[in-house]
Amino acid sequence: MTAREVALNVLTGVEENNAYSNLLLNRSLQQAELSPADAGLATELVYGTIARQATLDYFLNFFIKSGVKRLNPWVRSLVRMSLYQIRYLDRIPAHAAVNEAVEIAKKRGHSGISSMINGVLRSALREGETLSFPDDLPTAERIALQHSHPQWLVERWIVQYGEETAEAICASNNEAPKTSIRVNTLRMNRDELLRELEAEGRSVRASELAEPGVIVESGGNMANDHLYRDGRFSIQDESSMLVAEALAPEPGMSVLDCCAAPGGKTAHIAEKMGNRGRIVANDLHEHKQGLIAEQAERLGLTCIETSVGDAMSLKDRFEAASFDRVLLDAPCSGFGVIRRKPDLRWAKTPEDTASIAKLQRQMLAAVAGLVKPGGILVYSTCTIEREENQRAVAEFLRDHAEFVAEPFEAAALNGMPQAGGAGVQILPNQFGSDGFYIARLRRRG
């Protein structure tokens, strides 16, 4: 099976069954046993086609009389994927993309389908760079089409951040995500890790955003590196590393991580504690307990104990005011990680955001009583929605006078707003990292 056929199967599965593209792609790549280069191409085709879907459909509708939405799912996926190659991938000759699409269509369909696909793609090729958007489109519609996002989401971000920032967010969501790793400071320091990775021939640099972070410019899958297997580093986004910095755990403390899986932040907390103290890593799903335990074992962390249950019921399982630190890395809309999960933009609705914001407020109120007087509660999400972030925290502080918002130190964040309980909102266009929100709340002594 070729890279394009694997990609087509994944895209069709996403279309027909609302499958998660990352899970279906990983499974398909394992089964297909492609070369690293072909696996990379299949990955690019899946994520790129999904990310650029609105733009591709806009142009395809010029050449498909019935409209792209009325095509059979695999045919729709094939013409989208092929136009994506023609329009966005310079290294693939356009004629190769067309020929491959026609061959796949012959195999999967009949001559009428392959002929239609050939005609559509050659028409798009002839139009070339003249394929463009009207000059008089309203701003939100232009941004939505040009950067391929749902218009309702663009309109929300314009209200929250202004037109210029909203467009910058959308543009950055279509960039390739960076690979970033976090040094396990119990086994080596960041400079030592940088030297070892460079000795392996990798291109790496220190993160400007997170103190333990390293950006890997090139070098393949870091989970295959012997230093990863030896527990010298973890794979984690830079923004996510700031959560443990905000929590500021110290050796010997008792810490509760309410929604811990897969365990990256839990492990970072343990490393900052020097593996001394007690961390309860809780998650709703029993099967995810193993992921946390695997991380801890690989990194040599023995102070982590796993727990399974609803975060809302933690107050019934643990004594009030029994933890020095509590982390609520809450379920959220995920709009800060669209760069990594491009189908998120199409899967969510305005109603989803409203319902999850309600849940987040309930969870905050439910775990707050577990924090000791003088202790710290950190609330974090991987979204950029103010309803889920600043407003959730503002309402919590209004209803819980025993807590006060407190700024936290991170060199790269100097000058970013942390006053009035707003916390820190990192946008995906600012550092090339995930969009993340972090608020540190101290319980009065």
C-alpha cells in the first residue's frame, strides 16, 4: 500500500465514522509498515488535508458541479488530498499528484470516477495561482476561508482578541508543530542533554519559554531515542511545562493531580520535588492509569501513586485541606492544540464550549477544599477560550473569598497579564507552542 493510499483510508475513516485522525493514522501506519519517508508523507497528507479542508472545498466547488459535499466520502477525500498536494506541497510535482489520484480512483472505483477526478484536478492545475478569494469578503469570512477555520470560531476570536491576533492564531494553527522535550533534572541538566543530542547528530536548541525545555529542530521520532528509553527526557510541549512551574511544588509536599493522564505534568512535578513527597495522580479512566505508571517507571519516579475516579468526587475520598498543592488541568475545548489535532476545529460547536465551561466551574469548586491553608491550586487548560479560562477563574474567585490570584515567575512571560485573577494566556502564535492558560490561586493562610 502506498503512502497516498494509507492517507486516503485514514481521511475516509475520519469522514465516514468521525474517527480521531491521530489514532486512526497511528494504527494505519503500524499496519502498513511504510518507510520513514512514506510514513512522513502519509502523515503530512492526512493532517494537511484536514487542516486546509475549507480552503480546498472552496476551490474544488469551482470545478465540481454537484459540489464537493455530495461526492462519495472516499472520492471527496481523494480530490481534497490531491488538491492539497498541488497547492501546498512544493516538493511533489503536480502531475505526479494527479496521476496517482487517477490510478487510485481506477482501483477503487470505475472509469467515470477516475475521469471526473482527472478533469477536476487538471482544471485546478490550469487555473493555478489565479485561484483566489474575492477582494470584498467580510473579514471573518476571508480569514475562515484563507486559513481554513470554521467561521463561527473566527468570529469568536475576533471578539476576544481583535482581527489581527485572530488571523495570526488561525495562520499559526496551520504550521507544523514543534517537537519539544523536557529534561529529567534528576538524571542530567539541560546543557548535558543538549550536548548528548548534538553528539547524536540532532539539531537542538534550548527553549526560550520553559527552563527545562529543549526544541528538537530535526531528528525524527524522539520516543525511539535511547536517551528517552533511559528516562533522560520526556516529550512535552513548552507551554505545558509552565504548569509545574506555576504549581511550585517542593520536596516532601503532598500533591494532588486531579486529571493526570497521560502523566507528563505529574512526572514534571515529581522531578521538581526531587522525587521526595507524595503525588496522587488521579484520572477518570482506568486504562490510563498504566500510562502514568509507565512514565513514572521510565523516569525513575517512585513518589507517584495512581488513582482512578471522577475529579468531582475527590473531595469525598480525601480529607479536606490535606494537600499542599492541587493541580486541575481541566478537560477543555482544546482550541490551543489545533496545530497538533487539526480535526478539532471541525469537530467542536459553540454549544460544546458552553457545556464544558460549566463542567470546569463545577470541578474547580469541587477540588478547592482539598487545598491546605497557604497552599496553591493551579487551574490550567489547553484552550484559548476566555469563557473556559479567565471567566471561569474570575467566577471562582468571586465565590471563594478564601482564595487569591497570585502571579508566577517565568522569564518569557514577563509583561504578560497576570493581574486580577486573569492568569496567563499563551496564544499559539506567540511562541510557536501550544495555546495554554494557567492560573495560580493561593488559599489564604
